[in-house]
Amino acid sequence: MTIRKIRVGILFGGRSGEHEVSLTSAQGIMRAIDKDKYDVVPIGITKEGRWMVGGDPMQALRAAADMPPVLASIADEEPESLQTVLVPLEPGPSALTTAEAALEVDVIFPVLHGPHGEDGTVQGLLELAGLPYVGAGVTASAVGMDKAIAKDVFRTHGLPVLPYQVVLRVAWEADPARVVTLCEAALRYPMFTKPANLGSSVGVSRANNRGELTAGLDEAARFDRKLIVEQGIEAREIEVSVLGNDDPIASVPGEIIPSRDFYSYAAKYIDDASDLLIPAPVSEEQTEQIRELAVKAYAAIDCAGMARVDFLMDRSTDGIWLNELNTIPGFTPISMYPKLWEATGISYTELIDRLIQLALERYKDVGRSATMFDVSTAT
Ligand SMILES: Nc1ncnc2c1ncn2[C@@H]1O[C@H](COP(=O)(O)OP(=O)(O)O)[C@@H](O)[C@H]1O
Ligand SMILES: [Mg+2]
């Protein structure tokens, strides 16, 4: 008897500054996935938000410059279901070249970083389509993406977050002097200014004085309607991988040695010179503390599947601060998230397998809940 393989739709690319990272992550996953157990259906999303299935979407995205304008997009149409969104790249008699066939996936692995991928929007679409998917659900994705809300939730759960102020862009534009006074009353220099909903350090600056604070808020305001001003510290960057649904586990922590004075966009993607230390050279007590905090942060936002939880460790006091939680972390074979699992005893291929199984488990568990309420039995 042949057992039908599980069909995994790998979703990559997307309308995000991390489009290229996503392609590399997805390629890594497609190469390493257990082929005896899974069939892969690659689904590419262009930078304009066009969805592609059939043919070779990976190759098409890599050659994006001369891509033919034959693909439907979410923005172009009113999607009644996922079907109208997934349109064949190349018409022809292959199994994957009809929109209906494209829907024949058992589970989706969204390998999309940042806005329109990691923020609950795609997760919402998959919920509507009734498809199981890897990773956090809608709420945890959206909360994890929004630094202001995430910090509020973490603080409510007693987790250590650095002091911060949330500033709406309209308030900044209306009365900059008032905002500066507010920040200077609550925080000391250096401060960090950030857009609330972004990643990759885009729009993040360090402010050592009032002039830099003003410039930093102006810069962050280019990217979001909500801004964060945070207490800056001289920090070591410690990261932990978390895996699981209701009973998550944490990996050994790792440390990043950025190539610049902080882990900026350039340090992440341009220099290509930031070092990863695995495991992080911290004491056993600190290791345990960090792992415990990572799992607590994960549970606090009701996360599922996976997350990389990032910490800042104060160089002068060794104090540990929870910085942020990424629900779809970089997933290339040399990214921190899989590297930390490898060092903890879970290989890249096994990690992919576990994540897909977790997605199917979660889907089943969510499906156990009643969706109708029988009023005749109401008391
Ligand atoms: N409060 C802070 N103190 C010191 N460094 C910080 C602080 N906040 C952010 N940074 C630096 O900026 C980087 C990017 O900030 P982060 O909040 O992680 O945004 P992103 O989601 O874009 O990665 C961090 O990795 C760290 O190097
Ligand atoms: Mg970060």
C-alpha cells in the first residue's frame, strides 16, 4: 500500500523588505524537507503582491526583473476564496497548473518575513481558506509584529522590558516639542527610536541627544503611523529559538556580534560580517533564565509553531531584557533559528518535519471547538 504524501505549500517572497531573505529561507526548506514524507508545492508572491503557482515560481521571483504581467493579484480581484488568488504561472497540462489543483495542499508553510507575512494578514487568509499552516495564528502573529502591543502584553505578564514611550505619528507631527519633553522626562539618552510594525532594523536609530531624537523620530515616522521610543542600553544581543504549541521548548541561547555599533539593517544584510556565537557565552544561570523567559514570552502572546525570542543583555549589569519575538524568523540553513536547534539536537530537516506536524496538530485542536451554540440547551 502506498501512503499518499502530505502536500506542503511553501509560500515565499512577498511584499516585504525581507523578500530576498524569504526566497533563501524557502529554498533551504525545499531542499531539506523529507521527500519521502512530503510533496512540495512552491507558491511565490511577487513584491507587488501577485501570487504564483505552477511552473517554477522560485525561478520566476529570482528573475523578477523581467517577469510577465500575467498573474492575478489580491489587489486586482475580490478573492472569494484562495482559488481566485492562486493563478497559474504557465498554462499547460501539469498537475499544478490549474487554480483548483493549486488548492490541493494539506498544509501551508508561510516563509514570509515582516509585514504582509509575519503579521497575521496571511494567517487570516489561510484561516478563511480553512487550511492548516505552520507557525503562529492570527493574534500571536499580529501582536508579535507590533512592538508597542507586544511590550504591553509582556509587561502585563511580568516580563522584563526596557522602559518605552509609544508616540503616534500624528502627535509627533502636531507637536514635536511636547513629544521630546515627554520622552526626556521618562527616559535618558541614549534612546532608540523605531517604527512599531516593521523588522530588519528598518527605521531604527540610536539617539544620543535631542537632535538625534528628533531625526530618529522623523525617520521612524516614514515607516509607520505608530512609533516607539525606548530606553537605550549598551547591550549584548542574545537570541533563543522556541518550538511547540501548548508545551513549547527553548533551544540553547545564541549571541550575535554585530558588525556595527548596533544590529542595524546594514549589519544584518549589507556587511554580511556579523558573527553568531552558539551557544552564547553566558553563565549557566543566565542560560536557564533566558530560556525560561523565552518560553514565558511565547506563552504570553499565545504563540504556536515557532518563534525566535530576542533579548538585550546589559553589558554593565548583565541584566536581561526581553526585546522582541519574531514569529517567522530567518530560516535559511545558516540562520540563527535553525542553527540554535541544530546545536540543541534537532536537525534542519527534522525541524521542518516537526513544524509541519505542529501545524496539523494545532489545526485539529482548533477544529475541536464548537462553532455553533445550540440555544435550546442554553441555561
Ligand atoms: N533599547 C535598546 N538598547 C540598545 N540597543 C537596541 C535597543 N533597541 C534596539 N536596539 C538595537 O537595534 C536593533 C534592532 O532593534 P529591534 O527592536 O530588534 O528591531 P527589529 O524588529 O527591526 O529587529 C537591535 O537588534 C539592537 O541592536
Ligand atoms: Mg530585532
